[in-house]
Amino acid sequence: MAAAATSRRLLALAAVLVLAVLSLQAAVSSAAAKGTRYTVGGADGWRVPPPEDKERFYADWASNITFYVDDSVEFVYKNDSVIKVGKAGYYHCNETAPDAAPRDGTTLFVLDAPGPAYFASADLDHCNMGQRLMVDVLADRAAPGPWASGPSAQHSAAALVPVALAALAAGFV
């Protein structure tokens, strides 16, 4: 009879441990999931801004968005192009690329590192007319998982194991 009780407790402990491992895996995979995709310029797409807004047009668009590593920015354009540039290329509109001929299309860039990311039309005249974007990319979202109420989903999932062991030792399982 004692063997049957011990066997039930071991089975219950195994089930709790499996649930803890699955919860931890879910937390890790959700953290590794790709970020959010943003279409630059919203419904207007990637275009030369109106002359009166040339200095703020894309900065205003980006100002309500917090960008994180693994998010992406999609540029949708007609008879244009976009390239990722350095800080100097952004401020001086002096970078282009030989394969960036004007065309209709879309280009997607994954924001793969924290810090500023700079983009500009490969048409230097368009860049000088304000068709350029700078976004500040943050390292991580640090959001809790769906079951966590504390600061970290991984910590909450890992906390299940000691709780399960304590319940088992106290005879609750």
C-alpha cells in the first residue's frame, strides 16, 4: 500500500515537472518569436513627404512606435527604393547603392541590433527632400508571459518546480 502511494506521488511529481518544462519552453519560444512588422509611413507608404513636413514627416510617423530587436520595417514604394545607411548617410544624404534602381516594390529590414537604425531613399534628391527615417531600436521587450504576474515569465515557470516539490513533501499531491 505504501508502494502504491509512493508510486502515485512520483507520477504526480513527474506530471508537474513535465508541465514546468513545457511552460519554460513556451516562455523561451515566445521570447524568441519574431517581432512586429511596421509599414513605414502607414497607408501612405514610402514616398517623398510634403515640402512643409520634410524634416518631421517620418520622425512623426515613428514617434508613436517603440521598436525592438527582431521587429521589422517594411517600405512600400512606387518608382523609388530604400537602403539602410549609416548616420552620415542619413544626415548628409550621400549614400546610394548600385542595385537600388527606382522601381515599384517593397523592401523589408529586420531590426537586428539595439541602437539607431538609419534608412534613406537611394535617390539622393528624394533623401534631401526628407525621404529618410531614423528609428531607435531597444534591446528587448521584457514582457511577462501570459501566466506570469511578476517581472519575468521564465522565473515564474521555473518557480513551479520548487512549489511542486514542496507540495509533494507536504503530502498535498
